Amino acid sequence: MVTSQELVFKGSFVEVKRVESELISNGINPIIINKKQSAILSGFGYNPNDLILIYVFSDQLELAKQIIKDLAI
């Protein structure tokens, strides 16, 4: 079954790592999009104000939103 990905959170590296850890401990495997790190590794410039994005599959969306809400970040 193919499901789409939904954006659930965007924030700084520290915030994203906290949310990622909590999602993984609850059985959700988040998809992390870090354009800043990708640009650095590729040798391109980057915008230091870019936020890191967390996506989850749509069937895990409600649980992920509740976990993030409980973290109060």
C-alpha cells in the first residue's frame, strides 16, 4: 500500500532531533529533509535560515501530530 507523506514539523536542528527521537520511540519512522546539510555536502551555498522538515506517512499523521503537540515545542 502506497501512502503519501505529510509535513508535520519544521524547526531547528535541536528541535528536529528531539521530535525525531520521540517519533522513533513511538514506532514512527520520520523522513527528515535537511537542505542545509545536503547543500554543504554537495559543495553548494545554503541559506542559514532554512528550517529542517519532518515528514511522516499519512497513515501515521494523527499519532505524529499528537506526539508533537505533547512535546509542546
